[in-house]
Amino acid sequence: MKRFTDWLLRRSTVWLLLAIFLIGSFVIWWLNIPLIEDMFTVGAITLIMVMGFQMFMGNSGILSWSFVGYVGIGAFVSAICSMQPQLKSMQIPVMYDVLVKIHMPFPVALVVGAVVAALIAAVIAWPLMRLSDAVGAITQFALLIVINVLLAQWQEVTNGPRTFTLGGTRLTTFWVAVLVAAASIVVAYFFKESSWGLRLRASRDDRYAATATGVNVIAMRYVAYVISAAIGAIAGGLYSHYILSITAASFYMSQLFQIMSMVVIGGSMSVSGAFFGTVLVTLADQGLRQFEFFLTQQGANAYGITEIVLAILMILFLILRPGGIAGGRELSLAGLAGRGRKRKQKREQEEPLEPDTTD
């Protein structure tokens, strides 16, 4: 029993994050306000994307520009797999016959989307994982452009630059998004704390020292990259089945910028940082968009204020606090207890000594 208790204390981060997230979910569900539920559902899907993005970038130190491309692949593949054949043939008359005939249940379609994205990542990732620093980032950005062009121009699969409409009802419900987001937190945390995550972070801090100790840097990066792509694809599938109309532009620079701002502001080095960064930026984004809408209603040209403010926040955090809100640390019971003791000691040191009244 004691060993189990010790294990729970050592892994208190994941339980605290899950508790905060699930309690917040129950509160939103209890309030039963459709607009807030809609915002929270989209926020939960975005959290899955952020966890997948942090899993590779946070542990490897390599900026994965191509990540949002795999989100788009998962969105289109799962949508094609779950749609009714009649709807596909009506919307995209030139779609390949083999794709038109495919029809799967929603959960299976999500898995297929993740598998396809992971297979594509597995095929092209090995040479990319040999690259680091600026060269690696530029190559990742070029890969994102390639994926986006394919999604935007492959008319027989994605309807080209036109809108791809799923039709029907939303298959991604509030609780589906919440449960998958909770699972993504668990996966991201335990990957970080695993031996794979430890070796990957060692290669991030000093690639040559890690190699000298026997760490296969390329293999560590490769595994994290493929898993990250699969998680992003699941998020994309949930997103497409919630929005019900997507284009290739839905999974390009604007979406990547939002995910990146969450990770940078929260802190890419920890799962807790990515979690709280998602919460903060989501709240700021929704508040700024409401303010933007209000100014537009008053006749002012306010479009773009949200992106400008988020960009300024990113710049300020990169200058003043490069480690983000969390500073690379994880939320934990031990950390909370330690801060409580420090505050208590500080108060005791600041308290004036009672005067000696003895003769």
C-alpha cells in the first residue's frame, strides 16, 4: 500500500491536471450554456493538439512546423471514412470510387485517420530526424507547405480549395472531446516521464553527450514524431466532426500560430505548462474575439486585434520569461507543499521579535 501511495505522490502531476480539467468540464456541463459548451469543446480539441505538439517539441527541442499538417490529414481521412457514400458522391463527383465506397463508424474512422497520419510520418520522418536547429525547422516548414498544397489541390480526395462538408449531425460531442483530451494529458505526461522521454530530453539538452552515453537520438526523435502525428490526427478528426465543414486552410499557419502561442506562453518544457498555456490563451482568444466583434459592431475596423495581441504576448514571454508560465516545472503536490513551506518561513522571518520584558 505504501509503495502505491508513493507512486501516486510521484505522479501527482497527472492527477492534479486531470482533476482541474475534469472538474472544469463538469462545471461547464452543469451550467448548460450552449455557447460556453461550444467554446469548451473546441478548447478541449485544441488541448489535444497542444499535447501532441508538446510531446515532440517539448522533449526534443525541435520546432515541428509540420505538426498541423498531420492534424489536417487526420481531419480529412476520418471525414472521408465516416461519411455516407451518397453524400461523398454528390459533393465530390470526381472522388475515387474506392474512397466513395468506404463507410466506417466514427470511432473506427478516427483510428484510421490517426494510423494514416502516423504511417505518412513514419515514411518521411527518418531523414528529417537527422536535422537539428535552423536546418531542421526550415525542413519541417517546407514539409508543412507540401502537405497543405496536397490537401488544397487534390480534388479527387479533399474537394480541392473548396469547402469539404461532412453533413449530418455532430459526432464529436462535449464528453467525447473531454475524455479524449484527458487521455492525451495522460499519454503526454507518461511519455515525458518514460525512459524514452528522458533520453529524448537528454538529446535536447546536449545531443553529443547523449550520443556518447549510448542514446540513439534519431530513433528517439523518430518515435516521438510519429506518436505526435497520430495524436494530432485524432484531434483533427474530432475537429472535423465537430465543425462539419473544413478546408485545407483550416490546418495551416493560423492554426499553427495558435498552438505555438499556447506552448510558448505556457512553457514547452512541461506538460503542465502546455496545459495552462492552452487554458490562458483560449480564454484570451475568446475574450479578444468578443471585444473584436463589439468594436466591429460599433463601426471600427478591428479585425486582426486577436492575432496582434497574442503575437505581442508571445514576444513578451520569449523576452521576459523564456520558460513560459511553468518555467519548465510540473505542477505537483511536492512542489505545492514546498512553496507553502517557503512562504511560511518567509512570514516567520519577517515577523518582528517580541520585546524582552523580563528584568
